[in-house]
Amino acid sequence: AQTVTQSQPEMSVQEAETVTLSCTYDTSESDYYLFWYKQPPSRQMILVIRQEAYKQQNATENRFSVNFQKAAKSFSLKISDSQLGDAAMYFCAYRSGGGTASKLTFGTGTRLQVTL
Amino acid sequence: KAGVTQTPRYLIKTRGQQVTLSCSPISGHRSVSWYQQTPGQGLQFLFEYFSETQRNKGNFPGRFSGRQFSNSRSEMNVSTLELGDSALYLCASSSMGLAGGQYNEQFFGPGTRLTVL
């Protein structure tokens, strides 16, 4: 079974600064996807960024980028130029790439605070 | 396009009762997945339905069941409610096809907050 670990329950960053959230995972599969989801106080889960395991290039979406280290099974999220609206719970998630699987396996989350 | 909708948004029940939650996916999406979110256990996968068939199931007792209708709307039912069933229940839809594998983003609904007293 796949597992996802987020070792930082809480993180804090000042507005306009950069913060990195950590995530490690364990799997024996070679084909999979990794995601970062944001859950603001409204509880609506929003996809921030995804990474296909077969791609060596790290994914980037505007101020959000990942550092995907496949051999180390590490998938960290970097948020640049942090904004107050970035304050939320962030979940790292794993999904198998093969077959018809759509199940997401989530980490325990990191609560990000953004201060002035 | 309208997003994923879940009804009701809030629900209060007592132990032993049963409850039915509803999820309407984004138009054209045929896959609906359900997740339970609690402070203690985090986000856990319940099951997934595709074209009215349960395609994947998480590790939950048989009290948790679901179904999907021909219009892709899905319901989940919890019978004989326990205090531990208090949670946020999230539903997600995607356009994932039969072949799977190809990435299709899952879009989440706002959730149903269930409180069991």
C-alpha cells in the first residue's frame, strides 16, 4: 500500500517570502501522480499542482513549484512571494497511474500561516 | 460549468440513525469518489463509482455504502451511525474514462459536515 507523509504539521511564512512544504511517499509502483491540494477555511479542496512520475522536469504553476526527487521519494512544494490568500491547509496526495484507479492517498496536511 | 455540488451542507443526526448524502458531479463527469475527513484519521478514501458501478473501495465497514445513478449523481449512505462517523464528507468528480491511466483532474465539492450526537 502507498503511504504519504507530511512531517510539518504547521508552517509560518511572512508575506512576500518563500516557504517550502515537505512531503515524502512510499510506493513500489513506477507509474503514479503526485499532487498538492490546498484546503482553505471554506473546506473546498483546490488542486495547486500535479507531477507525473515519468516526467523528470519539476512542475511549476505561477508562484508554486515542486521539487520532485523520485529516487528519494520526496515531493516538496515551494511557494514564492507568499500572499495572505495562501494561508490554508496543504495536502500532499498520491494516485496510481495505471488501470482505472482514481483513489487519492493523502498525507496528514501542513497548516500554513501567512503573516504580515 | 457548474462545480461539484453536495447536499446537504450540514447535517446533525443521533447515534443509530442512518443518513444519505448526495453529490452531483460536474456535467459530463462520470466518475465520482467519496472521502471522509476527520481530525484523527485525516482524509480517507471511501469508494469510487463510474457508470453506476463501484470501481474502487476503501477500508470502511459495510455500514458505508453508495450508489450512482444514470445521470452520474451519487449518493452515499451510512447506517447505524456512530459518534466516530462525525466528519466532513467530500465528493470529487472527474472525467476519467474506462481506460484509466490518463490523468483526469478530480474536482472536489464543498463537502457535507455530518455531526453525530
